Amino acid sequence: MSQWGITAVALGSVLLITGAIWLYMRRQYILFTEAVCSSIDKILEGGAENTFQTESDELLSKIQMQLVRLQEITAFHAQESERQKQKVQGIVSDISHQLKTPIANVVMYCDTAVNPKLSEKERDMCLGVLKNQVGKLDFLVQALIQMSRLEQNILHLHTDAVPLMRLLEDARESIGANAKKKKIKVEINCPEDTKLLCDEKWTLEALFNVLDNAVKYSDAGSTIRICSERMEMYTKIQIEDEGTGIAPEHINDVCKRFYREERAAHVEGLGIGLYLTREIIEKESGYLKIQSKEGKGTQVTVYLQNVG
């Protein structure tokens, strides 16, 4: 065979092999693309977990594994979005329910106050009721704003080393007037050097809510005792009253939003004090415990992180 013939055969062989390789690679590419498309279809149908082979080192398995992770992340964000949507709907529903009564009272007494047949004494009485209802409305709106800001993570707590005694004395001073009216003593037994890692303003709000409840539900002339104990990671703050107590079946309900026992209907309040307290304490990586005996009193224990 001549030199040209050998060259032609060699060139033909190279072209044939190259063509075969190209056809093989094209076939593999098509199969791979179909497999990836099939994987995506399975994810869209929600059946990826049971059909994907994510244990293998093959490229397809690695892609499938990443697709599974993408599916899980997408599902998580979808669930989180739905949860936030339901939470917002719940807040809006609660707010509208809570605002309904005081607004109705304001409208009713406004209509009454403008009646020309009213005597001056009756008009003054209506204006007094209106002032009281507007005050309640303002208090309610401020409380609802605090609650929604906490729930939607709009509010950011700024933690620092805060003396516990200062917090407790400020909280006691805040409820001092109401405690004095009922001749209730508030005793504090706490080491002077105890410091907590917390947001001073919001922790004060949390402790005030607990003490405010203790005063509201305690008998005149009783005593509220506050003590603390430093543990390894947390400081335990116990606030104990001699009030009416909580029924065992309602212990887990008292920290729910707008929860109030029927027998507490005569006591002024909205039912969000302990709810806000729990939200604040948990955002500071602490926790809350409540123990109570009907007719003997309630003990609320707050655990907050130590400094250092």
C-alpha cells in the first residue's frame, strides 16, 4: 500500500474514532441532561427524597444532592413565610378584637356628651368616662405596638452588664404607687454585686410586668418577696406573692397572648403582661418558670444570663 493510502486509512480511522467519541459524548450529555431534568421534575413533584441516589460520588448524584438541599431550603422558607403570615393575621385579629370595646365606648359617650338635654353634671360624667376610655385605648395601643415589634423581630435588644439590684429597685419603684394603695410590702433580698447580661430597658419592662401582676392579684396588706441566686450560667430571680394563685389547669395558659381567667375579669388588665415578659426574657436567651397554688400565691422565676 502506498504512503498516501496509509495516510488516508489513518486519517479515516482518526475521523471514525473522533466521530464515535463525539456520538458517545453527545449521547452521554443527552442522558445526563435528561437525568438532571428528571431530577428537577421529581423535586417539583415532591418525590426527590425517595428516588435520588445521593450517596454516590458521581456528578449526577452530587447535583441531585444539591438539588435536594435547595428543595429543603425552599420548603423551609415557604413554611417560615406561611408561619409569619399566620402570626400577622393572628395579631391583626387580636388587635381588632381588643380595640373594638374601648372604641365603641368612646363613640357611645361622645354621642351622649353632645346631647343638648344633658345637665352639666351628666356631661362632666360623660367626659370623665371618655377621658378614662381614651387613656385605656392609649395604653392598649402602646402595649400592642410593643407586642408586635417583639413578635416580628423589629425590636433589637442591646445587651450589656446590668446590676440586678438596680433593675429590681427600679421595677419596685414603678409599681410603688399601686402597692402603697393596697398596703403591700415589696421586699428585695439580692446580692449587691450581681450583674446580668441583658437589655436594661426591656428587662425592666419584663420584671415590671411580673410585679404589676403580683400587686394586682394580691390581697391588701400582703407581702411580695423578691430574691435571687447566682448559678453557673444563669441568675435565678424569684418573685413570690401571697395572692389568689392560679388553677393548675391554667398554668400553661397565663403566658399566652390576651389570656385572662374568668375569675380575673374584675381586675384591670389586658392579659399580655406575662406574654411580653416571656418574649423579652427568651430573646435574651433566658427562660421563665411559673409555680402557683390556688389561694396561697404564685412564684414567677426568671432565669437570665450571668456576666462573664
